[in-house]
Amino acid sequence: ASDAPLEERTEGRGTADRGFDPADRLAERERRGLRRDLTPVADVAARSPIADDPGADEPVFDGPEQVIFAANDYLGLADDERVQRAAAETAREVGTGAGASRLVTGDTPAHRALERDLAAVKNAQRALAFSSGYATNVGVISALSPDVVFSDELNHASIVDGCRQAGAETVVYDHCDPSDLQARMDERARATRAGTDESWLVLTDSVFSMDGDVAPLETICDVVESFGAWLMVDEAHATGLYEGGGGIVQREGLSDRVHVQMGTLSKALGSQGGYVAGSESLIEHLLNAARSFVFSTGLAPPAAGAAREALRIAREDDAHRERLWENVARLRDGLDAAGYEVWGETQILPVVVGDRKDAMALDDRLREHDVVAPGIRPPTVPEGTSRIRVAPMATHTEDEIDRCLAAFREAGRELDLV
Ligand code: PMP
């Protein structure tokens, strides 16, 4: 048939254009003010070079020396010599890639060691590492396959996508509001025929990435338990930041009341990847049923090695955490004093300016002062709450914090915001 002339081969198929026009879609995005760009960063100030690497002081990108207040590497461990060495050693000993899915030939000692340590920090029987936090949420929620999920309205996109992939009926409750959660669970219980056993999963971030606030986990546990449901907590922005290297679940002493703990290796642990921790049977089920685990190459061993060393530092060494919280306090006090409205109660400091144009103008002005902190606008955050998301790190010096504050003061005056 392939030898036949084109007209014969395509007869009856019409002349419709069934392809895609990405440029057109991009233009539409541009028109709606939603187009985004990749911006290379020149971040030399925050780098602590490996001693025997003569090139380490060279900037990776050309450009002015900028100080970045937007990274999620909160403890600065991505630049820590010990973590970098652990990555390099694991690469040498185990390889740069896992080579296959963990279930085929990709299950290396580097993964096992990391998972043992994660389970210990999370006070769980067992843990499982995924190739990203995103893949963890999507894989875990769909593998649990709940009939109904109750999800905080500000939960991360990967939770939302997990609920979609699970095909679960999703009930969204008001942000950080256990009484609204309870009302919705009551309503659902009344609407469900007696004798029907539905599986219910309640989902919440512990620290919310754009508001920097903390879910009232203990009260949520009370509500969840009163309905006999399960609770899954996303500790992406908390893992490693509290005593013993744990998250908010550990800080609040709730390890044995949270059925599923997940988080990422790519924020405070300075590496890449995600994890889930829970009971032996939960993990055994997930390694069989979470499609993003089963059908994806195992986490890169150097990432596992780096995360394990970072976790060790977070567990044993309070110095990084203390520096981080000192920097958070200095920055928050300075922003308050400058007349800004600062939300949040964690290391994430949303500086709320309201109007989206003001937020983007402030973002630009800060860059002119060599301070990088991104403007966040709708649809990522609700209309009228556009903001700059400021995230200090343990490795920022006092001088860098003060430079950031000076930039905010000057830019705010220039734009008439304070
Ligand atoms: N959950 C939350 C709350 C997050 O903020 C993120 C990352 N932005 C993720 C999950 C996904 O983690 P990762 O970046 O490792 O894919």
C-alpha cells in the first residue's frame, strides 16, 4: 500500500490540519499574561567551593553577582562539600544511573541505605524513594486508589494530579480549616448509603509552598481518626528542617497518627528525588502498584547518596538549622520594619503586595539590585494577593540578608509600595 500514489493513500481523509500549532498556543498564553521564561542564574556568592576544585569559584553563568532568595535548598546542603563528595563517591561505586527500574536490576545498596535512614527519621517501619516528589505524589495517591479524597484547597499541584490520576472523587476543603474538613466529611458520610465501605484519604501539605503557613495537623488527625479515614501529609517544605532531621509531623509528635508521610529529597536535602514512609505493608503495596515507581528508572544513585549524607547532617547537626532560623528572623524583622506585609510562619516568607503588576515590577527592581526573589501572581495565587516569595537559606551571610533588605527598601520606595 505504501507504493500507491499519495492521493490514493489519503483518499477520503479530507484536508483538515490535524497537527498542532505550539506557536499559536504560546501566543494565547502570552495574550493572557501567563507566558513564562527560563532565566539563568548567576549565583556565586552562596557557593562554597570544594577545596580541591580550582574551577569552583568561577560563575556557572555569565552575569552580575546575584544573591538568590528563591531557592528551596533551605539548608544550603546542595553546596555542602560533604554532600557533594557523597554524590561523587556513590557515582564511582554504584554508577551515575540506576540502569533500570528498581524492580528489574536498579535496586542498589545506595537506595536501600537511604530508605533505611529515611524510615528512621520519619519514625516509620519503611520508606521508598522515587525519582521526584512529583512522581511520589502521583504514584502513591493513585496506587492507594481511594474512593474519596478530601484535599486542602492550597495543596500542591502534584497532589491535585495524583487525585486526578486516581480517578477519586475529590472534595476540596477550606485552607487549613479542620472544621470545614469535618463538615464535608459529615456531609459525605450522610450521603453515603449505610453499609457501603468507601475508602477515604485526607491530603494536606504540612508547610504550604506559597503561603509559608503550617497545617494544624493535630486537629486534622483528630478529625480523620473520628471518621476512620487515612491521612497523607506532604512534607516537601519541612523535611530536614526540624530536630532530628524530621518535618512538622515529627515536631508535633504525630508520626504514628499519619498513615502516609511523603516528601522530597530536592529541597532542604539538596538533592533530587522523593520519598514515602509508612508501614511495611503500605510500602510493599506501593512498590508493586505505584506506576511512577514500577515503570520508571530507579532514582539516580548519586542523588540517593547525596540525600543520605544531607539527611545525616540534618539529623546530627543543628548548626545549619539554627543559622536558617536566625536568617529568617533577621529578614522578617527587616521586612516588617520596612513596612511590608509578610505572611507565613516558616522559612517561606511571602511578601504580599496585592496587585500583580506591582509584584512583577518589584521582582524586576530587586533583580536590578542583584537580588533574585520571584514575583508570584495568579493563577498560582489568588487575585489580589500577588507577592514576592522570599526564601532565605542557612548559608546566606548577614551581609547578604542586609543587601536583600536594602534592595526591598529601595525598590519599595521607587515603586511607592511602602
Ligand atoms: N510537594 C510540594 C508541596 C512541593 O512544593 C513540591 C515541589 N515544588 C513537590 C511536592 C514536588 O517535589 P519535587 O520537586 O521533588 O518533584
